[in-house]
Amino acid sequence: MTTRTASRPIGASVTDTELNMPIIDMAVPMPGFPAHRQFVLVRLNDNGLLYAFTSVDDPNLRFLVAPPEPFFPDYAPEIDDEALASLGANDTDNLLVLLVVSAGATAVDSTANLMAPIVVNEANRRAIQLVLSGSGLSVRQPLMGG
């Protein structure tokens, strides 16, 4: 098994548009949410730091997500061949990495899950939540001073 790393800024191809949001299909449902396989990525602020990964079937189900680069510039999760196959990708060139964020009472209390990023193939809009077992990465890494 080979491993590769991926970390890219969010591109216009998977972000929200005014009327027609591209749908992201989960190749494997997120743990705990087996009935939710289609999501849209909705920008929450102008600078592109926060997004809502929102279920198409239940708009009340949404995950706060952020690109890792502004908070963790050296973050580059290893993406193995099995994950690439699930995403329908041959390499990491078109992969977008998103971190699930838990919002705290203040920005200082907010954390990111580095162990289970959401990885999206921008070419076909297939995604998985990649669980990096044994990586030693935190599920609650503070965003401020990350």
C-alpha cells in the first residue's frame, strides 16, 4: 500500500453558487449518519475560512468545516490507495481536505478534528471522511495557536 498526502485550498468547483449548489456524494456515509450521503458546501463567511457541510436530505444536519491551511499550514494527511479508489481518484491532485470544526463559546475554545478529515475529489464530487487511525493526530486540536 502506498500513501500520499493532500492539502489544497478550496476551489470554486465545490463551493456554493447562488442558485445551483454542486452536490457532494459521500462514497461511504459518515460514521453515525448512514442515511445521509449527499451534501453541499455552503460558504459561511467572505474570507472562505468557514463552511457548512450540509445534508441535502436534512438541511438541519450540517457540520462546520474549514480548510486546514489557515490554521494548520503543515497538515497533510496520508491518503492511501483504498481511499483514493473510494474517491475515484488516481492521485491527490484534485483532492480537497476539510476539517470538521467544533465551535466553542469563543474562537479560542473552537477545535478541529485532525484525525478524521473530509476529503473531496473535486473532479467528480465524491467524498469520504478519512479516519487516520493510529496517526496520533488529535480529534480536538485547538484552532487558535494550532
